[in-house]
Amino acid sequence: MIAEPQGRLQRASLRARVTWLAAFCVAGAVALVSFGAYMIVRKNVYDALDENLRERASAVVNGVAFSSDQVASYPAAFLAAGDVRMGLLSGATGTLRYPQNSQEPPNAPQAREVAQGLRSDYLWTDYKTDTRAIAVEYQNGTAIVIAQSLEPQRATLAKLSIVLLLIGGAGVLLAAIAGTAVARTGLRPVQRLTEATERVANTGDLTPIPVAGDDELARLTHSFNAMLGAVAESQERQRRLVADAGHELRTPLTSMRTNLELLLASERPDSPTLSEEDKREIQSDVRAQLDELTTLIGDLVELAREDAPQVVHEPVDLVEVVERSLDRARRRASGDVTFDVRLQSWTLLGDSSALERAVLNLLDNAVKFSPAGSAVRLELRQVGDGSAVVEVADAGPGIADADLPHVFERFYRSSEARTLPGSGLGLAIVKQVAQRHGGTATAGRAPEGGALFTLRLPGRP
């Protein structure tokens, strides 16, 4: 029973709700103004009537009198009382005498008190005769009673109420029309946003929406365009990742397929056989290619995980992260490469596993290019601006000036590194981890003559 009205309310469009709201607000304002105007006019009309009755009563009391057989004295104004009812009320008997051929004025107990001298005057409304009456003390224990019909005043007030009702109705109608126009104009940007959202959902078109003005709806459109830009950039990164991954996977897969086909062909009858040494070389190539594929797929998974938006709030001891990365790098490195380690305490909010992977990638890269008998320098130090740096330097050939701007790009490999194992994704992962933690990753030349990679991270000692 309750869900149906709610459903009808929810089906009403925002434009209709704005229109109804404007109409209701104007209707309320018009109703209040009309009611106030009506009550003020009504009070003034009745006040004017009362004042007129007082003036006429004063004129009658102060006017001349004439004698009659029935009454000792009548006010002479009784003879000219055409639009009002007049009478003479006796305080002793309570009888009310009035001229012949005229209507009897109303009477009230308080009017007799006026005749008895207990009151100076008394005003009241007689609803039976629909008149407004006044009793004023006269002479010899009597009171003058004057009553005037309320029909003219009621007719005036009725006309006024009709006029106010028509004006109020016209105001509400104009408010509804204006509300519709305002809603249509004000909600046009919302309609454009709705159409753009439907276009994105149906076609995948991420074209920004034109923005006009600087109001709240314009800022909403700017925010929506920023969201479209972020989605477009994310899609472009995904397309580049897929394209680059396909290119990188094609080479080892092609080589592996060639080697496997060669091995299978050598097993067929009437085919040239391969020597044991050739078979061992082919098997060694296949294993190396499998290792390369495994590394590439692992880096791709890690890179995709880093691309996903994540919120990290875990306290991380950077010294422990660096030490774990160093242990893994030592197990992978040959015995001819040593590590020169200097660490200062540093903590931050972040993802310890991602930071460990980033430092490990830097160490693996340094070991790969370090000559036998050299040392890889690993240093974690504070820099005094609310951040710390992890520096990894090697004594290898270094990075060429032409390669420096591209070392953190995905799948980028310098001419010296193309003959070495790797996927070209390790440094890209380092850069993404740094950015996700509010830091930066840079590359340069080390004093030892090789490459210097710096990972700058915010935090505290």
C-alpha cells in the first residue's frame, strides 16, 4: 500500500518536481499575501462602518427632537432615516420604539445597559438581521439604537476575494510556466550529461562535453569531463599494454615454436637426426624462453595490479622492506657482485609488497649490468624535506643520454639491454609504485660510473 505512491513519486521527473515546487512556493506566497490583504481590507471596511455609525449616532443625539402623541420626544433624525434602522430604547421597560413604516432595529441586553446609564455606548453585529448596530445613551433613561445593513460591505469583500483568487491563480499559473522554463534551461546541462553517459554506455565514445558558464552545473560538467579523460587514459594504457605485451610475447613464442617443431621433426622417420649436443642446445633455449615467458607474464600481472586503483593505509617500515628485497637480490646474484648497504630508519603509509617489488627490481637491474667483482651501492637516507630516497647505483656501463627519458617506459630496452634477459617492465613497475605512494622515480649517472636510480618516498623517520 505504501510502495505504490513512492513509485509514482519516484517516476516524476526532476523537471516536473522543479515546476511543482515553484508553483507550490508561489501559491503559498500568494495565499499568505492575499489572506493578509483580505483581512486588512475587511478590518478597514468594518472600522469605517463602525465609525460611520458612531458619527450618525452622535448627530442623532445632538440633533433636535419633536413631540408625538405616542412618545414625549423623538429625535428629528428619525424622519430622515432611510438607509438605516433607528429606534428609541427605554431603559426602564426595555421596549424599543421606532418610526412607523420602518423596520425594527435589533436589540441586545447590553443596549438596555446603555439606556440605564451603565455604558456610554455598545457596538454589536446582529446575525439574524445581518446588520451592524450601535446603542448610544440619549436622555431620560433612553438610548438611541442605530443599525445598518452589512450587505454592501459583504458584497465588497466578496468581490475582493474573487479578485484575489483570480490574481493568485494567475500568479500560480505564471509560476508554473516560469518554473518549467527555468527547469528546462537549468537542467539542460544535466540532460547533456545524461546523454553523454548513455552515449558512453552504448558506444564507448569518451568525447568530452562542451562546457558553458562557471556555475555548479559547469563544474559538474568539468568533473565529468575529467572522469571521461581518466577513463580514456586508462583505456589507452590498457591498449598500449596489450599491444606491447603481444609484441614482446610474440618473439619468445615464435622461437620456442621453431625449436619445438625442429625437435618434433627430428623424431619423424626418414628425417635428418639431430646430434645430442644440438638437442641439448635446443632444450636449453626452450628452458630459457620459458623462463623469459614466466618473467614477462609475472611482470604483466604485477603491472596490471599496479594499474588498478588501490587505497593503502598500512604503516610500512621501509628499512625492513629494503632488507627483504636485498636478501632476495643476494640469492639471485652471482657471488662476484657484492652490496654496499647504508640504511636509515623511515616509515610511511603504503603497500609493503609493492614497495618490496620496486626495490627488488632496482637491485636486479643493478646486478644485471654490474661487472664481476664490482659492488652495488644501496642507500636509504633522509633528505630533510619530509621524504627519504632509496638510491641504487652500479658500476656498469651506465645509461646513454638518449635512453634516459625512456628507461621507465613499458617494454623499453636500450640497445645494450636487448641481449640480456628481462621483460622491459621492471622499471615501469618501479615508477608506478612510486607514483601510487606519492613519490617519484628518477634515473641518472652514479659517481661509480654506472647507472643511478633514485626512489623518493614521503613519510617520517
